Amino acid sequence: MGEFTFVVEKTCPICGESTRVVKTKSKLLMERMDEDFCVHYQRFNPYFYKIWFCEKCGFAADEKTFLGTIPELHKRKIQEFLSKRKLGLEFVEERKIPEAVASFKLAIFYAELTDQPLAKRAGLYLELAWIYRDAEDEENEMEMLKRAAELYDKSLMTERYPINGMSDTMAMYLIGAIYFRMKDYEKSTQYISRIIGDQNIRNNEVQIYKRARDLWQDIRQLKGGDSEE
């Protein structure tokens, strides 16, 4: 397994103990990218290792959150939760689908416990959907995609962007792309058309505009196969 990953020791931001985490090496060969930015690599899936987990206390989060500064209030909330129970996620150097799913579910739980931005939670649900996609578990993938789209949508209405370096246009595109994956072409069209109809986006966010335009063409072709739609 050492071909793609390596183990490092990090200090848990919640319990302060040292814990082993698995990091992914950067030299991965990309095969393709889906409409919703899920990247497929040759012989390896780095999303399995996206969530770091403290083997001492049971806290789980993505690397940025794990290494960042967690507000005292959030820290106390998590410590209080963990003081009442023992979370048993064993450290494994090579994660399979069940460990990857479990780590994401935990990270989502903590993100909700500490009221993380809706966009952040949406991103976790989206990446969990990608894990299910890898497992060819379509039912769970669709459920996670639906949650991601709903949270991104709510986020657009209530949160100030950029969030974690993501613009509101990117969030809008992602909702459209997610509904496209779910074969809900009507909803997908609603979001994608808002992007391609905006001259400002066309001038200032060229890459997203191009992606949205390509997706729009794909939807039109797919719907062209239907009699009325």
C-alpha cells in the first residue's frame, strides 16, 4: 500500500493526544473527472483517506479542519459528546469502502454537531456519494447526492460566499451537476441556465461558464431523445 500512501503522526485537536493518520502521495494518475468534480484515478481512490480520524478519542474531520484552529465552544461540545461514549474506529493503513464510509459519516456528524457552514457539510455529503459511486452502490450514492444538493441550495440562500475558497457560482454549478447525475434534468437545467445566462459569470468565471455550457449541451441532447421534453 505504501505505493500511494504513508502514515504520519498528528496531534488531535480535540484530545491533544498523538494519533496516526494516513496521507496520500501526490503523484496520482488521473483517468477522468465526472460532472460533479469526482476525479477517478488509476488503481487508487484518495477519497478513502480524505477524513482523518483520531484513534484515541474518536474525532474525525478533513485534514484542513483537523490541522486548523477549532473554536473553544466547538471543542467543548465535541469533548462533552465523546466523554459519554467510546467510539471504536480502528486505525487501518489500508481503508476499504466500509472504513471510508464510516469515516465520512463521523466527519458529517461532527460537522453537524458544531454547526459548520452548510456548504462545508454539503461537500462532505458529495464526497461520501463519490465513495458509494466507487462501490457501485447507486441507492446510497443518490441519497447522498440529494442531501448535498439540498444543502448547497440552502447555503446559497443563507450563507455569504466565498466559503472555503468556493464561489456561489461554483455552488450553483455543483447543484446543477448533482441533479444531472441524479437524472433530474429539469432541476439541473434551472441551475445551469442561471449560469450561462449571466454575462458577468461568462466574463469573470470562464472555466465554470464553459463547464456549465457543456453540461447544458449534454442535457439538451439527452432531452432531445424524448418526444415532448
